Amino acid sequence: MRLRMVVSVLALAVGAAACGDASPDLASMVADLDLEPIEATVDADPALVDLGQALFYDPILSGNRNISCATCHHPRFASGDGLSVSIGQGGLGVGTERTMVDAMLIPRNATEVFNRGAPDWHVMFWDGRVAVDPAGGFVTPAGDQLPAGLDNVLAAQAMFPVASAGEMRGNPEDEEIFGEPNEIGEFGDEQYVEIWAALTDRLVAIPGYVAMFAAAYPDVPVDALGFQHAANALAAYQATAFDLTDSPWNAYLAGEVDALDEQAAAGAVLFLGEAGCASCHAPPLLTDQAFHSLGVPQIGPGKDEEAPEDLGRGRETGDAGDMYAFRTPSLLNVWVSGPWMHDGAFSDLSSVIRHHVDPVASYESYTVDQAVGPSLQFTDRVRFRDPLLASVSTELAVVPALSADQIDQLIAFLEALTDPAAANLDALVPASVPSGLPIDR
């Protein structure tokens, strides 16, 4: 309810600015909008967090024992991988140092995972395929295969990368790193129960994990453990480790009036008012968690049977109005989380802003050298141009032309949304994991 109220007030602020009212004072805008600082997530059970840390960095969760959650969501790369689209099974290394070898490109950008423990989160993934069900539980691709006992939507999300062939599961013909058959890859895309059970069997065969599960779940016998227990631990770790809220903007909202410099404060006024940014990037998470089409140039392999296209939310719902729409990203810690957009099409924030101002001009002038990573190409500009640009959401119509100075002000504000600690998180990486497999392989 509070989010809807904030969005409504922001819409009034945008409308007032569009009617020519004098630029408001930032403090007055913050007061009128009743904006509050985002609060740090309450710490989880340390034993659960420790288990989640081990699982997050351990390649044991991949069919071929060659890739972990951290491969694409690494502290060294601001909880992403620094690439436009990720390099999945078969790659070597992490982040921008990762090489293709015999790997598959993942269709979408590996989004950062900052502040996902905040209770306001209710939608996961670019296409929203995992979400809180208002009727109770979660909406996920697994349907009634999803086990009970998941703590939150972040835990529900953690059930699915391990089941993706390109991301972690691997394929039936694969051999894992020790030359043995990949028993996880033998299952089909929708055999979730079997995949999760096989991964749980792997974990409880390792004495170190048996001890860690016992510490985190003292009342759950080993033979009653399921992958939902691992997913809860993964969620607890991410919610704790990547909970970064000490940004200048958060400090300003907490009453530190000097936390923003003049340029960033001017950008905040634009963001909340005339530029219309906050109509979708709504406080406190700076996302409405809704789906919008921005006419973003499509690069990379595309998604499933629609490749080389990616229909975004539309491929989940089948609704024409959802075609090419993707979830609004949070802007918390956005300064360090590039490249940006669902496919990482842009590697500088000024290009992102200019695309919002004029998506058609941006699309027409786009070159793939603005992206980061190997083997990327602009999806056929002629063949797919018209339906993509026709889908652009009406929300972008409120974005006015912006001067170079105004763009610089907005960029200063975006930098002020970032906790300085996000630039160096290497200390989060453990020295080893219970499986004994190499980290950052």
C-alpha cells in the first residue's frame, strides 16, 4: 500500500514539474513524499548464513561441478559478473575474466543481488517468473513441484538456477570435472523434484555439509533434508552479505543534510520530479517491481524457442502488452552494477539515461561495442525493429529532453545511491568450501 501511495505522489510531482512549476527544494520534496531510508535487513541465524556462504561459492551445486552461484554473482564484480550476458556451463573463470571455451551464453544479464533481503521484494528475475503469490506461497515455473518450507521469495528464487541446463545443471552428454557422468544433467528441464533431490544427495554425502546442516537445522534429521533447506541458507547469506545501505542518499534520508553534494542533490530533484525517473524507480527499493518495455537493443543469444529474440515478461504471460517488457531494476548500488539493462546492452550510465529519453534514436544509433563480453551481436535490426519499438511503454512518454548538465546531475545522484563498500567485497569470499572443489575455477 505504501508503495502505491509513493508512486501516486511522485506522479503528482512529475505532473507539477511538467506544468512549469518552479523547481522544488529537495528537502521539501522528500518531506512531501514521506521518503524514508531503506533499513538494513535483520541478521539471520549465523549458522544458516555460514551454510549459505559455503553453498553460494561451492561448485558442488552444478551438475558438472564447475560453476557456482558466485560465478555469475561474485563479490569482486559487485554481486554480478561485469558481463552483458553471462557465460554459463563450460566457461572458465569468473566475471569479466571468464572465457567461453565450450560454454553457452546465458540470454540475460546476471543482475546484482544487493538488498534482496528487504521485505518489500516480491518479484524475482528479469521476467518475474518467481514471485510472491498474493493467495499464499509463490508463483514459480515448478508449479506444484515446489516444496513447502521456503522462507521467502529470495529462497524460492534460489531453487531455479541449479535446475537450468545452461546455468548450472548441464546436459545429459556432459562429463563432470572428474570425468564421471553428470547425473544431474540427465534430468529434463521440468524434473525439478528429481534435480533437487539429486543435489541434496550430493550435499549430505559430504561430512562437512552434514555438520553445517545440523548446526543450521538442529531439529531436522539428515534424511528429512530437502533442497529447500539449502535454498533458505542461500537466501539468508545473500540477504546478509549483500545488504549494503550506507549510501549518501540513504544518509540524506536519515537526516544528514550534507550527505549529498550540490550536483547529486540537483539530480535527486530531477529524479523525483521533472525527469520522471521515480515513476518506475519508486522508493524505497527504487523499483516498482513491474514490467516495462524500453525498446532496449537486443544482443546475445535470445531466449529459448524465440531466439534470437527475448520476449521478456511476454514469454511468461503470453499477453501482447507484456512483450519485450522486463522488471524495473533496483537502483540501489547502481553505480557499480553495470553493464545495465536486461541484456547489459549499455556499459555507461549516460547512455542508459539517453535511451530513456529517446529509445528510438538510441536504438537506431546503437553499436554492440557498448556491451561487455565475447560473441555478442545486435539482433537483426531490420527484422525485429518495428515490433520492439512499438512495444515501448507509455511511461517513457513522461521523460523530457534532458540537457548534458541535467544528465550529469542525474549521474551524480545515481552514484549517491551506492554504498562505497560495494566497490570492494572480496572479503566475502571464503578460503575453501566443504566439497573441496576449487573456488573461482
